[in-house]
Amino acid sequence: RAADDPLTRVTVDYTSDSQIGTHLDLGRRFGPTKQIGLRVNAAHREGDTTTDGQQKKRDFLSVGADYRGEALVLSGDFYYSKEEMKGGTPASAYWFADSLPSPLSAPDAKQNLFPGAYGTLENMGLMLRADYEINDKLSVYGSLGTQHYDYWGFINGTHARNIQANGNFTGVLTGQYGFSDSVASEIGLKGRFKTGDVGHDVVVSTSGLLQESGSLTKSGTSFASNIYNPAAANVGTLPRSARKTGETTLTSLAIADTLSFLDEKVLLPLGLRDQRVRTRNFNGTTGVQTSSYDKSAVTPSVGLVVKPWAAPVSLYGNYIEGLSKGDTVTDVTATNYGHTFAPYKTEQKEVGVKW
């Protein structure tokens, strides 16, 4: 967020081998009470990397705007990020040590095993939030956000397999294209009141997340190469579109109350959350639904904070449960590639001292 004082900052950096970057940070506030703020960050960096023949370029832009009223606070955030690489990609080497008479000498750190590879990562997001204080004991808030993410090229999945004692290996390049689109929202009500000597800080909220994603993987033809003298690989072309392969909807309704005793020297946070996870999976070629599930659970949370001394020391502990979306199989060689497992419950226990 923009501070009360104007800010204009330009930073130039250089990273070996020859990555040159520029970053602009600009902040201003407007209005008779400086109630309107605007903060802009923009960055660009490009050049050769420490890997021979590889170049990278990065662009980033973020805009943060806010309004500070007596009862109403508004904020909006936008960001855009893009990273491009060409002429090489990181490698994952599968070593079969039992076939080697002795350890191999490490190749030059600048050696480029996949000089023809390329890739791009691009994402953008927009978030809006409003907080309104009805009175000194009651307030409401709401937020809405969306994000789009694209990736294509040889981001990972490049392998140097069957490495021999003389450095010969079999190279495999796996190209990928994928996307995800997400929309998230939350609405809540906050209240502060007392029952006798016990204070209450209550929050009731509901939230939702809808995410659609798709991916397509294409394995290239294997090729012969050497870790000390890499050969150029025929990377071919990759598709720039994919069908939807997954759809997930997460919703929750939560209530929490932080009870305070002895002038807030003892705090007891209590909460319950009703969570629901709905997932559908689709065949990436035909678009036909392959699996789905709809699960829900009520999960608790409880904590305790004690401030026994005049010094700012707190002793605390808490326990919380959650419901998480099941993981998706990402191994392209697996027979159940793309399958998403059922959701699972999680537990967290924590104890600590804060000073």
C-alpha cells in the first residue's frame, strides 16, 4: 500500500552471467486526508544465464489501490507476471550407479544438456476487498478474486537417463501445456461484545473457491547425447491448447469466538467450520467425465493464550482440523495419470512461547 509520504524508487541490478534488471516502485496518496492510495511496482529482467546458450526474460507488474474512509475501507490489487526461457532447461538425471565402475567426473557447471528447450510461465490476478464498520462493535467484510495461469514448453520433465561411464546418456524431453482458472470469494461478519466479565470477538464467514484446470503432455523422441559434449535435440512443436481435465469447488461456513478473561490475559479461541469439496475429472482427449466426488466434514479448532506476566510474553497452544482436496497424479507414465484422490482430513497441533 502507498504510505503517507510519496515514494519513487528505481533499482537496477546485474546478475551473472548477464542478467540485467530494472525495478520501479511508485507510491502516492491523494485527497484532503490522503484517503486514496496507489502503489505501482514494475520490473523487467532479461539476458543470458549461467547455463551456456540459455536466456531468460521476466516481466512483472502489480498495482495496489486503496481507499481509507472513516467507516469504509476499500482495496484492489492487480498483478501480472511472465517468465520466458529459451535455449535450455533444467535437467533431472536418473543415475544407475550399479552400472558404473566408478563415480563420474562432474561436467562443467555451465554445460547445457538440452540446448533446444524452451518454456513460458504466465499468470495474472485481480483481487477486490471491502471492510465496513457499522459501529464500534460490529463490522462486515467481503472479498472477490480471480486468477489465470498458463504454462507451456519444457518446464520440467527433461531427463538424462542411463548415464554411462563415458558420459553418454539417453535424453528425453517432455513438453507440457496447462492452465488453471480460479475464482474465490469470502463474506464475513465481525462482532465484539461482553457477557459479564467475559469478552467475545466473534467472526461468522462463508467462502468459496471454484477452480478449472487443464493439461496436456507430449513426450518427445529420445536421443543420444553426452554430459560432457551435449547433442542438440529435436524438440519439435507443442500444442497451445488443452481441454479441461479437472474442476474443483470448495465451500465453507465458519464461526469462531475468541473468549477473553482477566483483562485479556487469558484468551480462548474456539471455532467450527463446515467444509465441502466437490471435484470432477475429465478425459483430456475426449472431454468425457472420468470420476467425481462430493465430500464434506465439520472440523473444529481450539486454542489457549495465557499472558502471565507484565512483560509482553504469551504462552499459547492450539489444535485445528481441516479438509483438504486430494492430490492429483502427475506421473505421465502412471496408468491413473490425471486422477484426483478423495479429500482427506488434516490435523495440526502447536504449542509455543511468544515474546
